[in-house]
Amino acid sequence: MDELLPFERPLGATPGGFRVWAPKAERVSVRIGREEHALEPEGLGVWSGKPPWQGGDDYWVVLDGRRLPDPCTRFQPNGLRGPSRVVDPAAWTWSDRGWKGVSLRDLVLLELHVGTFTQEGTFDAAIGELERLAELGITGIELLPVAAFGGRRGWGYDGVYPWSAQDVYGGPAGLQRLVDAAHAHGIAVILDIVPNHVGASGDKALRAFGPYFTGRYSTPWGEAINYDDTDSGAVREWLLQACEYWVRDMHVDGLRLDAIHAVFDQSAKHIVAELTERVHSINRRALVIAESGLNDPKVIRPYRAGGWACDAQWADDFHHAVRTLVTDEREGYYEEFGHVAELAKAFDRPFVHDGGYSTFRKMRYGAPAPDRPAEQFVVFDQNHDQVGNRAFGDRLDGAALRLAQFCTLLSPFTPMLFMGEEYGERAPFQFFSDHIDKRIANATREGRRREFAAFAAFAGEEIPDPQDPQTFERSKLTGKGPRGHAQLVRELLHARRALSGAAAVEAFDEDARWLRVRRGEHELLMNFGGAQVVPARGRSVVVTTGGAKVQDGGVRLGAMTGALVR
């Protein structure tokens, strides 16, 4: 292999030295307290030196007299526009030496937002919930993005510094304690990162260093991150080395990549493929899970088959097929769903759109994935988008939730629950923010109102203000749900472990709205209509979400009920 280029060497601050990419600058230094320490050019826009610092010291990068946070900062203790802090992972105490991780086949995820998962909204407070989750059968938690973002509250998808754990959650030391405690409870930690854009409150600071963005492509958030244009090499390393840091130094068990369909790269090796390769080189058991709107199996196909080698990807079609059967929703992208046939197809491989014509997109969409194992698809009946992007952040509940969870948890795919649904939480999860720039705050508020203005269902009702602290407070979990709901989830997860084999659709009735799927010796009976007898061979009910009684010819199920029989 050729010698490493300057920007391919370790970037950012360590107790042993410092390296920053700043091709626009004529002079670069590091300010610690009142003292400045000049850096020397290494070439290709990289400056380096060994300032006399240690872990815990605060510092600024000074470009031609202008002080800025380090683009590769590991910690912003005073927010986006404060100084950076030197983090020394060697000072952390770990107790997970024997931890081997959780295989994809055994993974049951709970997606959570640190700020609303507990009343305190910190990494340390989340530790107190781990025993409950482990006892329930959860084997992995997926944290919404924790990279440093503006303000004190937000979903995290407007983060700016991909190496830095948000200060209000407890910073890198707090996250380290959570990861270590999770491993002690047998729970893997997946960290959501955002490779497709940065928050608007921080892009000016990054632009001061170099061409982090390119006008070659546009995204819903503005110019794309520069992964394949002039001077893109250092920008790629900015992301890739951050991912290595999380896996190597923070011991996270994997990364979830947000919206990779908005990551643009025409390089010989796509940035997602290179990211996956780099993560696996650090820890071969670490998982890379992509959110992809492409419905393209190349995302999870191995390199030898021309793929990007991600370990798994989200499957939105499965959610849509379930949601439209347990509710009457048909607007937007739900217009193409609502038939039992779509869910029957999704139980085989959850790309309902696999090359056929999409009336919503007005084009052929997706590709078939018969060669991919079922566990490579992550399915869910709710997640932060499908709840939080609703006008009022309302959740599924009652029989609709129980049946949706039945479909999700007993599928052959990798299941994911959204925080609180494991016990039937009724508090909403709304869209909230705390933008530090007034212009961005107003644009977010007005954009949210315009988004739902045309929906008749919301006429006369005021859409919650994302900037209002009460929107955030309303979204915190209460820990309360219907009696017996957590026990049902526990039983479903226990039953899941006894299932084997792929899902084979045996029969369905579109008019009566029922579906029967076989998994080994078991049958999944799903009734999306009124009380009726669903034909089945099984004579013993293993678990049910409602009323279920075996009788000649099948099982009588209550309305909106699922039952597992054998």
C-alpha cells in the first residue's frame, strides 16, 4: 500500500499530538488558555504539532487569527461555538473485556432518544433502564444521533461534529459509561450517525477550514457533503476516522447510517462501502446498518458481488404494509399500501417495491433481493420518523399496536421497537428543536406549519411549535402503559426465540383481511378485520394479542388480533 497521505493520518487532538486539515489558511495555531502554539504544514493542507496539553484541556484552532472549534473535536463542553476539549480514551475504565457482541441473528433493537428516554435525559440516567430492557428480551439499543448539535434539545439529526458526544447528555465520558454498562447487561449499542449533511448552525465553521461541501449535488438540507469533488479526500477521512473512533475507542457495537440515499459519491469506492470496510477492520463483529430509501440490495450485498457490504438495512415497506392494515391511513406514500397482499409479499422479503411501478413516485422503483438473508432487513412498526414526523407525534396504541408488534417481532427479520412501545407508552414523540440561530429557528417553525396545512385532518388544530420547550417536555417517556402490555411483548420475544426458518406465506384473504404465515412448526395468524375464524392446522395457541380459540377448521380470532399456533 502507498504511504499514507497527510490527511489519512490520525486527525484531531490526542494527548500525543494534533493534526488539522485547513487548506485555506496561511497560518494555523492552537490556543490553550492564553497561549498559542504554532502548527507546521505537513502538505496537502494539513497542519500538525504537539501542543503541551493533556486530556481535559480546552483549546481553539486559530486560522489566520480567527479562533474556531476543531472539526474533529471529540467534545464541545460549552456547545457548538465554544472551545473544544482534549479527550483521552486511555483514561476510561472498561469492564467489558469478555464482551463478544450480539450477532445480527440474535439482535432485538430498541431505538431511543437519549434526551426523552428518561426524565433526566442523560447517558447515565439511561443506564438505570438497562436491566428492565434485558429482562424483557431487548438485546440492542440504537441511540438517535448524539453528535454535538446546537442548543439543549433536538433529535440530533442536525449535528455538526461527528466525533463529539453531546454535552447535555453527558459528553463522551457519559456515553462510555452507558456502553460499558450495556455490555454488562448483555446489550449491544448501535450509534446513529448522519453522513448526509450537517446542521445549518455549524456549516460556516466547517467552510472556514476547507471545502467540506460541494455544489455538485443538492440535498433537502442544502449542498451535499464533499465525498467526491476537489479536495474530498480529507472530508472522507473526517467521517471515516470518526466512525473508527466510535467503534475502537467507544466500544460501540455498530453504526446506523442515516439516509444514505442522500449521500452522493461517484468515487471508485463509494463512501458507504469504504466506511463499512473501515469499521469491520476495527471490529469484524461490528454492525453497519443503513437507512436507505433506494430499496436496492446492493447496499447489503458483499463486495465480491458489487455491493457496499453493509450488514443490514432498514425496510420501510414492511412498516407501511403493517401500518395501513392496522389503521385507515392512506395519504402520502401510504397510498400504495393497505392490502393484505403487500404484507404477504413483505413477509418473504420486505421490499414490496422491488422493480415494479410506483404510483407515488411515478417510476419503477427498487430491485428484488432473493439472495439476501432475512436478518439483513431491520423491520419496525414504529420509529422516530414514523411517530415524530406525524403532526402531533402520536403513537399506535390498543389492538392496532399489539397486532403490529405481533407482525414485527415474529417476522424472520431483525426487529426494532421504538422506545416506550415495549410497554405501550402513550406520551407522544414530537418534533422538537432548539436552534441557536433565530433565522433557522423561524424557518423550522414555519416549515413545520406549512407541511401540515393542507391536511384536512389537522384543520383548526395548531401544530406544536418545535422551538417551544414544552414540545420537548411532552415527548419524554412517562414509563406508564396499559396493564399487561410489557408482558405481551415479553411473551412475543420469548416465542420469537423458538421460531425457525424463513417465513412462508400459506394463505390470505383480501376481503376478510387475514393472513397466515408459516415459520417451521408454527403458524402466524393475523386478522386485520372483524372477529372471524382463520383457517389453520395448529391446535395449540402459543401467544395471542387478543381473543383466540381453537376450533374445527382453524382459530377464532377477535378483531385486530394475532395468534401464534403450533
